[in-house]
Amino acid sequence: MKPITEQQPATEQQPAIFEDRRQNRDSSRPEGVGERRQFSNSYNSENEDVNELAQAIDQYKLRHRRRFITFEELHSVVIGLGYHK
């Protein structure tokens, strides 16, 4: 181990290089392909209402480029499907 006096000051270290992976996306790929979907395993439910809700949520997330949605966004999806209190 080097003595403290021989170490380089922290200001001389190389900065970390940030790679923006979003710019490297394959533009020939359709929107949302390759991304993990939150409800992808729910499409095979026996309840058709569950399948409809899962598909509506996924469509909302694709349109708005969101990976997760808030409760307010979920509420707007449910209202958009015609459900009401």
C-alpha cells in the first residue's frame, strides 16, 4: 500500500464516461419490441376483463413511453375502458 503522500489527488482521476444507450436503439425495430412488459403474463388469464385491462395498460405505456404508470394514469386507463364507480 502506498503512503498517503504518494497518492494522486482525486481531481486528477479520469471522469467516468456516460454512455447514452437510448441513442443506440435500432430504429427498424417497432416501438416496444424487446422491452419488458409489466403485464405480459396476464394475457392468458381466463378472465377476459383482466386481459382487456392488461392490454389497455400496455398500450398506454407504449403510447406515453412509460415503463411504469401512476395510480392516476391507471385510473384514466380504467375510465377509458368505460368503467365507473
